[in-house]
Amino acid sequence: MPPSIHPVDLIAALRLKHLTPAIVFLTSRRACDEAMESFDHADIVLPPARQEIIAAALDRVIAHYPSVAEHPLIPTVRRIGVAAHHAGHLPSWKIAIEELMRQGCLDAVFATTTLAAGVDFPARTVVITQSSIRKSRDFTDLTIGEVQQIAGRAGRRGKDQVGFAVITPSPYIDLGVLTKGLTGHPESIDSQFTITYPMVLNLLKAHPHEQIQGILAKSFAQFQLNQRAELLERKLDTLHVQMEPYGPRLCSDWITQWQTFDQARRQRPHRQHVKQQESPELTARFHFMTSGRVVGLARGRGIVLRQYRSKGQRNPMISVLRPDGAVTECPAATVAEIFDRAFECDETSAFPWCSAASFDELHYQLTELPTRLPTLPILVPKESDPLPDAIVQSLGDFPCPTCSSRPACQKDVVVASRLRQEQQRHTKSIQALRASLWHRFQERVEVLQKFGYLTPSAHLTDDGEWARLIRIDHSLLITELIRAEAFAGADPALLTGVMASIAHDDDRPGAFPRISTGLSSLLGQVRKLAESLSPYEDPPLLRADIAAVAERWIADPTLTWIGLCRLTTMAEGDIYRLLARTLEFLSQIHTLHGTHPSLADSAAKAIALIRRGVLEELP
Amino acid sequence: MTIDELERLLAQQPVAVLHRLARGRVHRHFRAGKRRLIELLLQHSSQNLAGLESDVQALLAERQGQPQPPPASTRTAHRAPSPPQKRVPHRGGEPESSEPAVSLAGWLEGLGVPAPQPFVPDPWQQEALAALSETDVVVSVPTGSGKTYVAVEAARRAMEDNRTVIYTSPLKALSNTKFTEFSKIFGADKVGILTGDRQENGQAPLLIMTTEILRNLLYDAASGEIDVRLDTLGLVILDESQYIADPERGVVWEETIIFCPSQAKLLLLSASIGNPQDIADWLTSIRQTTSRLVRHSKRTVPLRAGYLHPNGKLAPLFKTAAIPAGHPNHLHPEAKRLFLEYEEETMPSGRSRR
Ligand SMILES: Nc1ncnc2c1ncn2[C@@H]1O[C@H](COP(=O)(O)OP(=O)(O)O)[C@@H](O)[C@H]1O
Ligand SMILES: [Mg+2]
């Protein structure tokens, strides 16, 4: 048996059962293209009347979008009524196919699941062939929300009484993921709020520094942090209740009093053991190494899965999930940094110490973490400082030995101090949850101060005033390049090349045109700067080959779209997206005309040059 | 257990279990498909098959211990020496209900075009529109329910009030589609589109843009550089607002909502999500009025799920024609059988593959 159904058989089967029109979601663009090729010699052609309807509809679209006319898939679309629709195509092609689908001309469209959200056209049937999806660089199982988003395309209101989601297996399928997705409840969504440099500059432009905390508090992120804090507060309340029987005795802070007494009592005979005791700093830090917490170790980062004490020595230990998916056991003392970032973790009592879903989620989160993370400020409690000799010697001064509540204190101290520790831990976590956005904001402020975009009193400097207009990814790199006058005298083609290499974030290899020496040396400079900025901002890929494609388009205004496409193995849709994104970056640079007239002028020229051919077709 | 038995046992497991086993054993296992994953697992544990086996058993025992998959009499059959053909698929742990499974004909029943009907707005659409005259509204309904109608009607009402309307979508491609669609509805002079470097009809009362562009406008307005009439802004529609959970771009939706002028109503249109109430509560906490949540999870056009075998055979996926909400294991016996056959034949050692 073949690992999956042949596209021609699939369409034939769907037609036979009147399940067309259908959207067939496939794993990759390649798969869509190969599916289309398999119709080249297929004999399941449409009757002439329907072919004519398709031809007429296509002609109407072509009148708007001339680039559609030359598309190599047109003969198959006309003959068989099937098409491909994925990110490798030009927007005009996708619009054409969507229009044809809306008019009900086609029997099937092969699309990639990655774009399910961007596919805004319905059909009678959707065909699902996979249960995982490529996200950044890995395949992950589809979420319930995603399965429903895909299946939701089936059944057109007003045109279908029922819709069908048909699963056909491929080697990449886990039926359980799909049945769960179809029958389940969509997942909750979480805030992905981050604090960016342009956000900081724009906030400080419009609001005084002291108001910012209130503005950040309005974010959905803070709303969700507060929800978690409230949960902890409720736990704290129960702890308070549990603490009640251990309330003030003869001395108001009897727990500390007793602990100090007890410690002093034990220290006297075994002074030599004091050194072996855990440092108070480690004890304090250990409180924060709770499951879900991101920590820095000597070799990279990890997420704490559980904390425990080693069997013999009772050393504080943690089990840590590492980026490669391994779980390692580390002494808490080897933890170099504790970050102000913790994830939900559904703990379990056996290896790997959390539920499978949590494990996957944490593993994913771990690989997605930004390179710089704020660390937690941890206060070392005073009370556990080693006792000065004076106190030890004056043990006789403690009231405890003769106190009437001594038996009660001795009995209760274990439970009471555990409760109190838990209380303290919760209180600290609540503080951290409530203040974490503000901490992160402050960190960004410090960086912007260091680079001179903000004054020590957090006002915008002259550079800050214009830098706040650059509101795109890698804004720090771009504004630093501008300040270093890297583009002084650079012609539009060089500027475009650099912006394209900053804008492009795909590492797919391919063949590309040669890069000019001018652009190549400029890119060298950009790379150096990007590297020096890497503690503050993730460096972009800065691919020279990508820069060359964009440079060519600008440098040679006689170059046609087809000519450009022939220079590289990049798909048309990718080139289009690259240039469209570059256009966006350039238009932000163009907003600097007040302070950087010649640079803005160069950007304006580049914009005008980019916008030709297919790049003129859409606003 | 011999290597073949182990391989067969692995093949019966859902991919999620295989990924769990692969952790710490196989590097970058998320890239691998099921068959490849099994190959890799066996390869990497070739020195310690017993270890792998005991881990599989432990995982199985653990899954069995979990409450969601009900006690599976069939699951223990994995270890039984019964012939493999008799096995029931891994997820099939549900107690069989006595009702007979739907037939293919029954499953296909109703297929076709409904009789044309006059357009009558759904109750939830009217509810959303009515609420919008008072306050911000969050709509969370399944894809294809008709959120566009709410957007269009809300925009029409705001424009009749001489208010400006901004409609945002997450993708430029969607913006373009909506630009065409809305121009047809309201007339070309009423609709404009803004992109980073261009404005088409930028003075129109209904402006379409991506959420990033709106965020930038709001920042400019906050620092006193207004170029769009934000003072007459009456309505901001954020379509596909489930994007707020997008790892890279979600922050833009939050910024937009935080800085949306208070005199403008917010209309958040979202596909079904798990916690729409959180979004509504959040809005309530930062805006001046108590926002309204309009949600439902019932699809307007009923959906059925089927299973198409690579040999062209079609079967209902579930025992019932409708999708059994909350019962992923109510599989149709035919689909179950066919899928098992498929998994067996495409296994690494399957005779047909090697
Ligand atoms: N009340 C209604 N009665 C009949 N058809 C409707 C109604 N509301 C919307 N529709 C139709 O439903 C289809 C899907 O609507 P759309 O707004 O695209 O869905 P979505 O919720 O996914 O945005 C459209 O073709 C629309 O005309
Ligand atoms: Mg919609």
C-alpha cells in the first residue's frame, strides 16, 4: 500500500462522493507542487463547459492582476479545476485562486497547513493529511485550536448543508492528535507581551517615567500575571489560617527566636561544622528554583522540573530540563543565574517530573527563549546570617531555656517554620509576578541609556527622538547603523540590500546572484555591529545572498520579475515577501526625513525602485 | 521481548508517546515522522533494548493510570501473545456503546446545497451589534460563523454616525481581500487602505490596515503627530484577534488595545479560543465600560469527519455522523480497522515497505 493516497485518486474519490470543492492541506509547498505535477497527464479532465467557466473567471482576475496570466499552473487549473495555494506563490496568484474558489469554479486547492490561518476561503470539504506542523524549526503537534481552524474551512454557509473534514493518512500522522482536535475544546491563549526598544522610547516620549508602570499594568500580560498572583494569594490566605495556632507566644517572633537559640545551641559544641552548612544565599536561592523556573547553568540554560535534597548529604538538588531535551540532576549550588521567567509546569511525582504536555511545552519554551533574560533579584534573609560569636557566647541571655512555652516551641517549630517559609516564598513570588514587567522595562531603559537614546533621567535624547520612529524588528541594530553613518553616501541599492538582509529571517538555502563588493563590505560592517549588539538584541541572519537578490532588483531597473526569479532558486512568493518586508523597513527609514534628509531620500528612491512589476499590483 | 515485538509495540503507540521516549535518546526527534522515529529509537537503544522496553511499559502503565483514557481492557492486550491482527488501535479504550455505528450513506446524508433563504442575522450577531452601541465587544465563535457581517454592520452604523472606523487584519493579504470586499459593500469612496509606504483613499471613513500600522498610528497620536482623524474615531475592529497569542506579533495587539482611544469602541473578532472570558475581563479592567463577551462553539454548518484510506475507501471517522464532542475515542469500527491496517503496513518492518 502506498504511504498516502495519490492526488489524482484523491480528487477522483472526492468527486465521486460529491465532496468537492475541497481544500487539501499538505505538509509542505513541495508536496503541493508535486501534487499539481501529478495532474499533468491525468485524464480526469473537466467537461468543456466547466473549463470555459474557469477560463472566463481567470480572465476577469487577470484583468486586475496581469502577473497571473503567466503562471505555469494555469493549464492544469483550467483543464482539471485544481490549483495550489501556498506561500511560494505571489499574492496575486493566491487572490486569483481564492476568487475562483469563492465563485465555486474549482474542485480542489492544495494548500499548506502552515497557512491555514491565512486561507480565508471555505470549501465543502477539507482534507487533512498530517497531525503536526512546522513551527520555527521543529515539527510540533497541531493544537486543538489549529485543528479546528483547519476543519473550520469546511462547510460554506448558504452553499452547503453539511461540511466534511476528511482525514487521509500519511507517514506523518497521529490520528489521536486529530481526533482530539476535532472533538476537544480549544486551548486557552496566553499573552506574549515583550518589551521592545521602540516601545520604551515611544512610551517615554508620550508619558513621564513614573506613569509607565501604570501603563504596563494595563497589558494582558499583567492581567494574566495578576491572575496567577491571585491564585498564590489565595494559597497564602490558607497558609495564614494554618499559621494561626502558631501565632505570637511569649515573644512575638518566636520562630526566629527559637531558631536562633536552637542554632546557637547546636553551634557551640560543633563549631567546625558551621562551614559545611549551606550558605544562606544558597538557601534563599533554592526557594526560587521551583518547577517551571528558568535557570542559567555553567553550560547553557535549563528549566527546573523539581527540587529535592540529595539522599545522604541532604544537599539541595534540582532536576533540570536542558535545551536538547535531556533531564539532568544538578546541585543547586551550580546554578549560576535564576531568571525572572517561570512557566506553568504540571508537576508529576515520577520521571520526568511533569506531564508529557508540560514537558513538550517547557522544551519548546526553552528553545524559544530570548538570548537575554532578566535575573531575579534575591534578597538574602538576615536571620540566617551566621551568628556572631558574641551571641553564641551569651546563650545564657536567651529567655528560651527557662520560658514556659519552651515545650510548645520545641514541638511546633518544624511545622511552623515550614509554613512560614512557604509564606515567604509565596510573598516573594507574588512580588515578582507583580513587578516583572516593570523590571524588564527598567532593563531596556538601562540599555537605551547606555547607548545614549535616553538621558539618565529617562528622557529622550536627540537620538532617541528619531530612533523611536523605527518600530520594526532589530530596531537597535538599525538605529546604531544610522548613528555610525554606515549608510552615509550609500546608494539606494546598497541600502536596500542591507535592509533586506536584516528583514529576512529564513535560513532556507538556495542559489543566489553574486553580491557586489560594495554591499559585501558594508554587510561585513553590519555583521560586526550586530555581533557587538548581541547582548542587547538578537542579531538577524544577515545573509549576503539575500541582500544580493534585493540589491539586483534596485540596481538594475530594466530587470524584469521573471528575470529576477531566474537569478535565484527562491520561490516567487518568498522573493515578493522579502521585497515587501524590505519596503516596510525602508518606509520606516523614510520617516526620518526631518533629521536624516539624505538617508530618507535614499530610502524614498529605493522604495520607488522596488515598486515595479508585480510589486505594483497591490497597495 | 524480541526486537520485532518491541518494534510492533512501539508502532501501536501514538506519536506523542514515541516523542516522550525519544527525549534524551534521539537528538531533534521532533523532526522525525512516526516510522523514522521508531527506527531511530531502536537504533539508539540497540545497546539497551531492555531499558527502552521498560520505559515503554512504564509509560503505558502511567497512561493507564491517568483518568482521561478510561480503563482499557484492550490496552493490556499489547502484552498478550495474541496474533497482531486481532489488535485494537491504541486509542480505542472507550467502552463500546451499544448503538450501531453510522453507515457511510447515513454519514453522507444531507450533503448538498441548501434551499436559498433570505438573510436573517443570527441571534449572536444581533447581540454583538446591540452590545456594541454601549460598550466594547469580544466575539469568539467558530470559523465560518459570520463575523464579517458583524464587522460590516458595526462599521455601517458608526459611519452613519459620522464616525471613523478602523478595521485591522493580521495579514496584508487579508487586508487586501477585505479592501475589495468592503469597497463593493460601501462604495469605493468610503473605503481606504493604509500600508507602510502607501495610502489609498486615506481620508475615507472606513480605513483598513494591518494591526502594526494601527499601533504605529496610535504611537504617533500619543506623541502629538496625528495624521489620521483619531478624534473622530468611533470604532476599531480587530479581526482574527486570537493573534494576540502569536509569539512574535502578539504584543502588537496588546499595544493597540492599550492605546486605543477611549471614545472609540473596540470590536475584537476571534476564532474559538479557550479563554475568551479572560480577554473580556481584561478589557473591562482597562477600559471605561464593562465589555461584553459574545461566544458560542456550535458550528453553523454542521461538520462531519471522515477517514479516506489510501486505497480510496471512505469511512466515517466516528461512530456517529456528527463529531462526538469530548469523545475522541468513539471511532467508527471501519475507520479504526483501516487505520490499523495502514499503520501496520507502513511500519518500518512492514513487508510492503522493505
Ligand atoms: N446570518 C447569516 N445567515 C446566513 N449566512 C450568513 C450569516 N452570517 C454570515 N453568513 C455567511 O457566512 C459566511 C462566512 O462568514 P465569515 O464572516 O467569513 O465567517 P468568519 O466568522 O470565519 O469570519 C459568509 O459567506 C457569510 O455571507
Ligand atoms: Mg473572518
